[in-house]
Amino acid sequence: MTEGGVHTHLRSRLPTSGVSVRHMRACLLDFILRHNLLVGTFNSTGQKYTGHDSIWLMNEIQELEITLSERYPNTSPGNPSWINGNLYQPTTEQMGIMRIPDAVRSQAFMQPFNPNLHNKQKQSFLARLQGTKKAVLPLHTAGERQLFSELMKTCEDFTSTTGTVSSKAVQIWNSRAEDKPDVFYKLSEQLTAYYNGDWKSNSDTRLSLSLAFKQTQPVQKRIHDPKRSQGIMITKSGPLQPHTVIQGLQNVEEHIDVDESSNRPTTSGLGSTSIQSLRPPTYQSTVTALSKKHVAAAQPEEPLAKKARIRTCPRCGRGKGCNGLQGWYRCTHACQDCGSRSVRECAGRDSKRKQTPHCGPQTLPPAAQKFIVT
């Protein structure tokens, strides 16, 4: 969930899952830089920002222009209004992941981060930004859940928790986390969120199961009783009989014969004088006749033969025997519309619109010019 204002656009510009803390922080800083350039320029000048996002490159270019202007007085920096951040003292403000204050870190028994000793451990990048020996994360690993369950059973500071985990319990947790690689530092808010969330939900589930144990124990005992199989009736074994259905077949309205010339099934009426039609139908003959009938109905119809297109010359209209079939400029006969024999004066009809006369001089294509010259 994000707040209003500038935070509304965070969700659509940040990755949803599957990225590291370093990647998420880089995306957040990139969003802050771009927002400040766009919104800050418009609010201060009333104009849209038209530059690029690499402010470090712009700072270096401005420094080179200032240096050159000292040597060559006729030149001047391109954008004197640009504020070069390299020329000012860096701010102590921190964006993204905040550093835990020393007072809070000391009160929670957290050791400070030492870059010479703690760079090889898990989540060292996050721990360096937070300034602690181990990263401060919500309770999420199996070792942390096991430790929390153990402390809730043995530690009085945890067992006496009613709504908020006390600072004494946080100190005990962080002290136990020193020698466990899969247990991280915690603040009171993180332990309280787990206590009021997953821990209470799981506790209610275990309580419901324990209350129902008396009612479910006889059923569970009966289900897992090995003597239950003694009451199962054993059926007699015998040879397998294939399942056949000899009734309910469709009516055979017509017999199916095969045309030997085309090897396709053909039908003939029941009034045929063949010997097969006079015999009483059997199961096998009925199945055979129905199968032939279905095969005959499923046969696709033969497609109609396409008529061959007759090619004609676009100038004279002749077919075979005219060289104009290979190109209208090869025709040696007279035009069928104007009677001209010269291909320079008449190109005949258009090959795509042969019903429309199109006489008159035309621009000869390169192939026609080469053919006429030769």
C-alpha cells in the first residue's frame, strides 16, 4: 500500500518481486532523481525539463567548459544556470534504506557494522546501510520461527507478552541472534507484528486441534487399526469375460457395397435381390453394415476440377502462336483496338484489366527498351 502524492507512482515503477535489496534501492534512487529533475524544473522555471538523466555527465561537461573559458575568454559555459552538485559539500541526508540511530541500536543490543569483518555474511549490503552487524529484517526464516517458539516457552519476557513485545525481550532476541547465521536482528515493531499475526493464528489452530483431540481420537484409532482388513470380504476369482453388447444396435436402412472401379463405398436399397439381403441379419453382419455406412458418409466429396486459364496477348488478343504471351512488347501483330503494329505507339490493353482498351504511347520499361533496340 502506498500513500498519495509522489508515492502513488512508486508501485508502477518498482519491481514487484524476485529482485535483491541492491536492485530495489537502485530503482528507488533512480525514481527520486528523475522525479526531482522533472517536477523541480517545472516548479522553479515553469518549463518542462528537456535534458537527460545523467547529471554526472552534465557536471563534468560544465567543469570542462568553465576550465576552457578561463583559457579562452571568448568562450563561455553552455548552461550557466545548471547547479553542479560536485562543487558543493555532500549532504548527510539518506534516501531509501535509512540508517538505524545509534541510540536505538545500542538500546536493542545491536553491534555496529564493521566493513573489515562483516562484508562476507548474509545480507551484508543491507547491514552496511543500516549500520548494524547483522541486517534488521522481519521474522521470516525457519530458524527464527523456531527460536521465537522456544523463547515463548522458556523466557519470561516473551511469555508475559500481551500485545507489544517489550524492549527486554528484543535485547534477549538480538543477543541470541549473534551466534546464529540464519537469525537476524529485530526491533520491537517486527517481533510485535509476528506475535500478533502468524504466532497467534498458529496458536489458535493448535488450540482448536487440542480441544477436538478427545472427539477425534477414537476415529483416528479406528482408521489406523491394522485389524480393519480382517472384515473385508474376499471375492471369488474367475476367468475374465470380455464385455459385449449384442442389443441396441442402430437399424440398418440400407446395405453398403463397394464400387471396384473407384474403391469407394456405395449404397443400395433394401429391395435388392442379392443373397445377403435375404439372409437374417446377425450381430457381426449388422456391425459390418453400420461401419460401411458410416465410412461412406464420412468420405469427402471430390473437388471440382478448376478450369485452366487461357492466356492471351494483351495487344492482339491471340493465344498460342503470339510472342506477346512472353511480354506485350514482343507482339508483332496489330492492336485489337486501334490496329497499330508499333509497340512504341500502342501498348495494347493492361494485362490486369483486359476488358478496358488502353491504347496510346506508353513509357517503355527497361526490358522493352532493350528488346526493341536488339
